[in-house]
Amino acid sequence: MVSGTVFSVYSVLWGSLFCGVTLIHLIACAAKFDVVRRVTKVCVMPLLALWYSVLFPGGYTVLWALIFGTVGDILLLQPYKRTAFLAGLLAFFWGHIFWIVTFSGFLSYGLFTSPLFIALLAVYGIVAVIFTWFLKIKEKVLCGAVFVYTLTLELLNVISVCAVLSTKGTNPTLLFLAGTSLFLLSDTILALTVFRKDMTKKLPVPDFWIMITYISAQVCLAFTAGMI
């Protein structure tokens, strides 16, 4: 009874802190309070990791995914700089690898050996090529890094699509799909903001839209992992 009470207190504490800091961060993004935005940005993923570890002890791959997300957040705090952007991209790449490992159990489902899975991979691969070309990145190394990163994120999304189809839409798989789709949306807005500013000039406070979709994606993925 005591341990259950302690668990409840800590889960409420970390959950409240996470929600509070997230709300402050999003308000700072919308209001363009840059100092508050920067300070709160580096706190969001660690608080989510602490909340998750209390709710679902033992999910080490999830914690590593969130740790790499934190590193990526720190590296992308500054306005675009090539080295920091590449390092941030690498951090988020490894975060996605840990998410893929977390959800690798879905790969045992029969649909993943079907022609549909192969077809989805092919379509997503073509989309990655077109999207990378559309960004008009002149530097080859950076272009290649963005392409590989896009493929990794798309693979995570393909796994979630097939998981939904294989289970006929259970709550965890639908949450999984929501998370990967929000990640795609967040990173698409980010990429356009960095490489195609002409496309995002009319988008009000892009930082707000990037972060609300990104944070929502991480929450969806973390809670999916806790539910399976």
C-alpha cells in the first residue's frame, strides 16, 4: 500500500512538472520569449523520461530514445549552424533507432513479410528522394544525412502503419501510428524552416508548431511502449 502511494505521488509529481514545463515552453514559443523557450526546451524530454520511468519501470530503450532526443534538442537550440545541425540530426537518428528497437516486436507480425510491407517501403523511399530533392540542399554530405534520417523516420512510420493493419487498430498501435505521424509532421516543418524558408514565411511561429508536434510524438511513442 505504501509503495503504491509513493508510486502515485511520484507519477503525479513528474507528470505535473512535465505538463507544466511543456505548457510554459509552448507559450514561450508562441510569444517568442527566446530565453524561456531555450531553458524549458532542454527540460521537456528529461521530465518525460522521469515520468515514464516511474509509470513504466525498466523501459531502457525508451529512456535512451528520450536521452538522444534531449541531446538533439540541445544541439538545435541555436539558429542553424552546419556542424550543430548534423550533430543534432545524428542524435535524433539514434533516438529513432532506439524507438525502432523498442517496437521491433511488431516485426514478428505476418504483415511484415507481405508484399504490402515491401510496397510501403518502396513508396516511402521514393517520397524520401523527392522530399530531399525538394529541400534543395546544395552540400552533398548534409543532403545525404538528411536523406538517411528521413528514411529512418519513415521506416518507423511504416512499422506503425503495418502494426495497425496487423492488429486491426488496437489502442496501442493507433497511438504508435499517431506518434510516428506527428514526428514526420514535426520534422517536415523543421526541414522546411531550415532549408526552404520561402515555404514557411506565412506560417506563424513555426517553433510552436515544430515543438507541439514533436513533444506530442514523443509522448505518444513513450506511452505506446508502456502499453505493449
